[in-house]
Amino acid sequence: MNVIISSLCKENRYVSIRSANRILGAALAILGCHTVAHAQSSVTLYGIIDTGLLYTNNYAGSARTAISTMQTSSKYGLQGSEDIGGKMKIIFDLEGGFNPGTGALSSAGLMFAKRTYIGLSSPYGTLTVGRQYSAMLDWVHWFSVNQIFAGGIPGLYVNDVDDVGGDMHFNNTIKYKSPDFNGVSFGGQYTLGGQAGNFSTDSAWGAGAAYAGSVFGAGVAYQHIQNPSTYTAYPNTATYTNVFWGAAVAAAQKQDIFAAGAYANWGSLTTALLYSRVTFTSPGKTILAKFNNYQIGASYSFGPAIQVGAFYIFSDQTTAGVNEHAHIQQIGLVGHYFLSKSTDLYALTSAQAVGGSLHQAQQIALQPSTTSRQFIAGVGIRKRF
């Protein structure tokens, strides 16, 4: 009997040791998996600081020199991803804007006014939900002169009427982007209106596609917006007048934008073309204002440190109740000297002239001129991080 009991005790001890080893091994495996997953997660702080001196010859009737952003809107952001296996990642982006001259947020009360989204990235594409840009920024912005050769904010159309500059931001937006198929991608988005009893109020939708290659690239997009005054960055206020389309957007029930652009690289020379069509429509289906916009530009690089560019913009505007068309023409020159890959000094100048039914020039985000012409010139520094 004692022999049997002794044998059973030894066997149980061996079983206990084997069980403990299994438990320890499982625990180490779990900890190891957690360590790997944590190692494959990342959060990146990024941003742009752009500031300089801008001279305007006629700013509401007077010459003006001020500290201003001229090339790229200053911003900061947190971008992150977490690998969850199966070639899938959870992604997020929190992005806000600020005034480098004062430190104030670009939108009062909104720390992340530009975009705040979370989503899933997979081999089948990317799905994101939150506050996001329009289809114009996703699919056409990258082919505009202000982006391709850093033509800067003055290279945008009349107060960014077509949103190619990405000044509109849409809350409660669901967006899909396809994978890259040898340079070709496409996608679409829908913005939930969020008003009880009226599903379409403040809603929006857009779609686009693009091809991006080393020698040639092109993009096309369409954006529809219900009640565009909810989203516009340049409405008429007590202290600011948008002479081109401020009245139209205030009265419009919808805004429709179509845009297409392309670039070509010829060694050190880059050229770009862009066309957009914008309409503002009243609740009674009257077209309050319509814009046909054309943009052409070129840049030349003298080695890695020096880049110069020029652009020309023409816009034709028709307004309800006004028989005569309005014409807006704008030319600009830009020069960059790159101190490093992330820092550059720049100088720019831009002149705008209007005619037809328009009598006041107005370059983007500035107070209108009291005449049909407005000229700006500036120098600045831009740092990306």
C-alpha cells in the first residue's frame, strides 16, 4: 500500500510540474503577443508652421503689412495605427489648425477643427468615420498648382469656391478609399445630416478617382452639399465680406462642385492644369451663381535647393439677375529656397484683376479691395515636422 501511495504522489507531482509548465508557457505566450502588438502600434506627431510678412496694396481701402500664413495653413496633428492582424490596422487622425502669429486656434472652440476620425485599414481599402475633408481634397487637390509646386494659398480659386484647397470640413462623415492599383485609386463619402425629421438637411456626399505616377498624374471628383452655408469657410459676417459668392452661399440650398486636374513631370520642369465648375442653387431650383474656373501653372527646380513657379487663374462667374458675366484673372510668382527637406524660405507675389459685373478684387481670406485690382507680396518661412 505504501508503495502504491508513494507512486501516486510522484505521478501527481510530475503532472503538477507539467501543468505548471504549460500555464507558464501560455502566460509567456500571451505576454509575448501583447509585446508584439504593442511594438506594431505607433503614434506620430506632425504639423506645419508657416509664417511671414504679407503686403497688400489695397486692404479695404488701405495698404497693409501683416504677419500672415501664405504658403500652407499652419497645423498640428496626431496620427496613429495599431496592427490587429490579418493585414488590418486600426487608424486614427486628429488634426487642428492655428495662427502662428497669435497662437490662437483657427476655429474658436475646436482643438481638432480640420479632421478627427478613426477607421479600419485593410487589403480591401480604408474605411473612416468622423470629421473629414471633402472629395476635392482627396482626389483633386494634389493636382492643383498650389500643391504640386507649392504655389501657396494665393494659388487657390476665388476664396476657394471649389474647395480644392480643403477649407471645408464635414462632421459625421463615413469615407471609403480603395487600395492602390498600380497608381489608380478611388473612393466615396457620405455626410449624415443629423437633423431630426429631415435626413437630407446638412448632408453631403462626394466621390472621386485619381492616378498618380512619377511622370503623369490626374484626378477627378464631384461633391454635393446640402445647405452649404453650414460648411463654408468664407461666409459674409459683420467684419468680413466675400464679394464673389458670400450672398449666394447664404441663400443656397445646395452647392455642387466638379473638378478635374492633371500634372506632368518633364525632368526639372513640372506643369499642371485644373478645371472646376461650381453652382449654388436656391430652394426654388434657381441657379444663384455659377463659376467656371481654369488654372495653369509650371515650376522649375534648379537642383534640390531652389524652385521657382508661376501660375495663371481665370474664373467666369454668372449671377442670378445679372445679365453681364464677371471675370476674375490672377497671376502669381513663387520662389523657394530649401534649407533642408523640411524647412524652406519663400517669396511670392500675386495680382488679381476683376471685370464685367464685378468691381472689387479680393484674394483669398483678405478683405476686398475698393478697386478692381489687388496686389500682394510676401516673404516667409515654413517648417514641417
